[in-house]
Amino acid sequence: MPPSEKHGGLWGTEHADSRGTVVFESYLESEDVLAIVFQRQDGLFEAVLFRKSHDVQWRLPWWSEDRPTTLFDSKEDAIQHVTKLARKA
């Protein structure tokens, strides 16, 4: 499936296909970061911060992981963590 545009950057389906279901997504325009929490098949919540990275082959930048993934038992803890990371970005 071709990439789609999300907040001025290209979003590839590989970001979500292998991770599970998106249960939280927040774009912080001031920091130009995308904070996402996925619920994985095993029930854990994966908090991921994405930042745009430029590729000379594409007109728009790609969203790519900015920080290592962190796993949580609860959705609330994952959202709190990724939101805090996004504000520090």
C-alpha cells in the first residue's frame, strides 16, 4: 500500500501494520512531532514518538521513530509517557 500524508509528512503502513491498533494519536504542531500509542496483540501498550526525517527521493519528509519504543501495561501510563516525551522534543 502506498504511503499517505499525515500532518505534512509521509506515513507508511509499516508503522502500524506490525504494531497493532492505534488507541491514541496526538500531533504537537509546536514541536512537529507525532505521539502514538498502539495496543499490541499481547495486550501491552507501545508508546512511540515520531519525528519527520527528510529523504532526497521524496518531496515530503517521512515520519520515523524519534525515540526507542517503550511498553506499558496500561493505556493511561503509555499516553502519559508519550505525551511527556513529545513536550520535551
